[in-house]
Amino acid sequence: EVAAEMGLRHVPDIATNQHGTPLVSDIFQAAQRLASNDILGYVNADIMLTGDFVQAVSQVAAISDRFLMVGQRWDVDIRIPWDFDTADWEPTLQAHVREHGKLRPKTGIDYFAFPKDLYEAIPPFAVGRTAWDNWLIAHANKRSALVIDATERVMAIHQDHDYGTFQSRDALWTGEEARENQ
């Protein structure tokens, strides 16, 4: 309903592993098949982006037609809906994150921008578990793509949250699905 309201396409039929977790490979294949643009992006659902993301993608695409743009995220606790209807929502949000958030280490990567043909085949990684993001970067390097760390240019804001059925965030890194991804 939200996708229809916003004029977006919802793709509900994504392959999953035996645990019911969506597979990164099928998400990327569907996006590449359905995309009308040459540049694709993947952003985790708990990430908020501002205009600096689109500006950075445009700048990178002007430099190279074969690239992968990634960057670290900022973790911040936001417990009430952010008011996007105010004229200054973006600088206010960025100031809030700088004051109350924490920049994650280089392993905190939650967004990717790349040309449509960069990934032909991706192993059946479970989304939200470990290792698949590192594989995407290694594969881009292997294909001689320009890998850009846009951390200094893009503020990717991760809203702190619980991790559902997992006992802790660490379970995502040590559980059966994490071992299968590795």
C-alpha cells in the first residue's frame, strides 16, 4: 500500500533461504532485471539518507562508469518519528546525529551504489547477516571497478533498534545463517 501511494514498485516474491531470510542474490537480480536506470542502489531498511547521497552518486558516476560507492553508517537513537515536513529537517537531522550519534567502524556498511551490470552472479547470502557486504566490495575490486568510500561525503543514519527474534545484534554475526554466509 505504501509503495502504491508513493508511486513505487513493490517486489514481494524474493527467494529466501531455509530460515525464511531473503537472499541478497535474488534481491540484486530482481533489481537489475526491473531497473529502468543504469545506476542501482541498495540501502538497508533501517537507514535514513539525505540529499548528500544522490549528490555523491552523481559525482562518482561522472568519474567512472564502473564503480561501487559504499560508506560507514552513523548509529543514533531516534525513538519518535522525524518531522520531514519542516524546511530544515535535513540539517537538523544531521546536527542531531553529529551530537548524539556514533560513526561505526568500517564494517558498518549499509548502502551500496553501482552500475547495473557490476554484479552478474552473487552467492546466496542471507540479507542482514555477515559477510555479504564484504563480498560485494571484494568482487567490485576483482572486476577492476573503482571502489569509493563515501563516508566523508554521505551521512548514512542507522536508527538504533532491537533485532527481533535474535537475542542480540551479535547473534547476527555468530548464528547459523552467519556461518553459512561466511
